[in-house]
Amino acid sequence: MALAVFNDGVRPFMLDFIQGRSTRSATTAVSFGLSAGFIFGLGAPMALSTGVLNPWLVFLPTDILGILSPKKWIAPLLGGAWGAVVVFGLNGANSLAHDLPVDFLTALQQMSTPILFLFTLFPVLAITKQFGRLRGGIAAVVELALVVMTMKVWPDIFPGSIAMAVGVLTLIGFAVNKDLAQRRSARAEAAKAVAAGDVPPEVKNGAADDAEDPMASLFSASALRLRRHLPLFMLLGAGVCVLAQSHVFGGGEATSFLIAKGDYAEAAQVDFYRAFGFVPLIATTALASGAYGIAGFTFVYPIGYLLPNPFLAAVVGAAVFALEVLALSAIGKVLGKLPSVRDSSEHLRSAIGDALGLAILFGSLMAANVMGGGLGILIVGGLYLLNESMGRPVVRMAAAPAAVIVGGVLLNILYWLDLFTPIKG
């Protein structure tokens, strides 16, 4: 129905499809091209290594299948079929891989430690990029101290949880303070200009504030389109929240490992902070395109992890999605008045990508070492470097986990050819 997609890169293309300037097949091709690398290179390896489903494996394929479907009734059939393939395929692949001489799925679990700990640094990177080295350095020292303190005083808590909370709140505090300072300065300058008689009467009387924004009509139409389908969005919110409450689904890389370990409160905290990096992007692209996010602002993830039963999760998830859709226009207006907060969102997403990129690469090389020592590192690292030199046909974040799986298959083939002896232990 072109009402929601998960891939943020696909959402801007939906307006052309909605308005008839792009065909269903062309939009499907765009969705597949932007999603395939994440599905097979990141979603599948993460699910296989953790035993927990993730958005790249569940929601990106349903983007493609939904856009592909020429009739509404075909879409849920294809989506349901994909869900069955994922669940039963995951169980079968796990059973098969654990029986192989080189168990590359167990080796993939080596990614958990670098992902969990390096992910903690994303607020520090965002602060450094937006507010400079001094504040970034201070934030780094504070986060390190909080991690050490948490490990010492509260050993049962994920060490990065408090540090991430302080880091994200610090970043938002810096951004809001900057925006407020700029608005105070702008008002003071405007007052001086009015006193000097250097502005037209209509600006003096505030009429300029009511001028029509060229994007306002598009945003208004998109918000109205989404509100007309509010019951469907409430059903969607209920389903996503129930999926999160079942604890067979994690909303991110770090979250998947925390869910697998049973650390649901820490997983909720991680996904809650992560959501702040995507709210402005999802809100603005939804208002510009008329297509929302499959998981909304993703706040249903952490809420679902913490709820005690699926019935309550369904009610709360529906309510959360209703509030999000109804508040979309207001959120867009608020973000328009807080440019530094919007910039913080961009820096947060960039920082998350940088931290996870290093963590996934390092963890993949650790997995390669567990699988095959130096030969494993040569194969996995070589495949990663080959992907880089070929212009990244597989997106960088997904390339290393995909290389681990390909490397594991190759090592098993070498074993069957009596050319490789698996490392014991």
C-alpha cells in the first residue's frame, strides 16, 4: 500500500510511486538494490550467530515483497511465507552448521564482545563530530570512568548502559543549549533592528512568521494520508511490539546479543538511545514521502522487551503507533525549530555506523581466527579487502559477517578435501 517501509533509503522513493511517476517494478528494483546487502550480509549472519531475529532479516524482505505485490491480498501471503522461511530456515541452518567440522555459526558469536563494548562509544563520537575535540575528549573520559565503575560496583549490569545514557543526554543537552542560545541571539538582534526601524512593518508585526512554507502543503498532505490509515498502523504497532515482547527479536546489532543473553532491560536501554538518532530522519522522510516506518520511531522495541505478556504488548504497541502518527506533524514542526538537535541525529547515526563498522570487522576477524587461525583470517580479511577494492558490491557493514560465512563454507570444503584441520577447542 506504500504506507510504510523499513529501509530509510527506500522511503524517499515512495513519493514518486505514490504519485504514479514510478512503476511498481521499478520501485521494487530500488528496494531490492538498497536492501539485499543488509539482508544477506548482516541480517542472516546476525540471526544465525545469535538465534535472534532482526529487522534486516524480517522487515527488509517484506519491504521488497510488499512493493512487488500487485494486489493487497497477495502481500500478506508473501509476508507470511517469508516469516515461515525465516523461522524454520533459521532452525535448520543452525542444526546443520553446528554439525559441521568447522562451526562458523558458533565462531560468529565472537562478534558480541566488540559490538557491545564499542557500541558504547557512539555518543562520544557524535559529541566530538558536532561539538569538537575538547567536549568529545571529556565525554570519552567520563564514559570510560562510568564503564569501569559499573563493572566494579554493579557487575550484573551491562557495563555500557549508564555510560551510553549519560553520553546521549549530554549530546542532547549540548544541542538544545546551542539552539536556545541562537534563538536568544536572533531575538535580541531582531529587537535591535525593530528599534532602529530597519525592518518592514509586516516583519515587525509577525506577519512573516505566517508565510507559507513551500514544503508545508506536501507535509500536511502526507500526514493526513497516514492518519487516514490509523487503524492499520495501530495493528502494525501491536504486531511489532508483540514480536519484541516474545524475546525472539532484537532491534539492532548490540540488542540481538543482549536479547540472546536474556539481558532484556539492557537491550531496551540500548534501543531506546539508538532511537534518538533516527526520529528526525523517519519523521522528515515520512512527511516528505507519505510513507512511515514499519517499526515507527522504533520505541516499540524497548517497550516490548520490558512488557510482561503479549496481550499488554499488543495494546501498548497500538497506542504508541497511534500517538506517533498523530504527532508526526507536530514533531516535524518542533524539529524545524531545533536545527542543532536535527544535526545531533545525523551525527548519532553516523557515529553508530562508525562504531559498529569497526566492531563488526574486528569481531569477524576474531571469528575467523577461531574458525581457522591464520588461514581463516586470510580468507575472511581477504574477502573483505576484495569487496573494498571492487567498489563494495556488498555494503561495508555487511561485508565482514558475510565473509565469515563464506570463509566457513570454504574451510569446510578444504577439510573434506583433506587440506585443512579444524582448530580444536
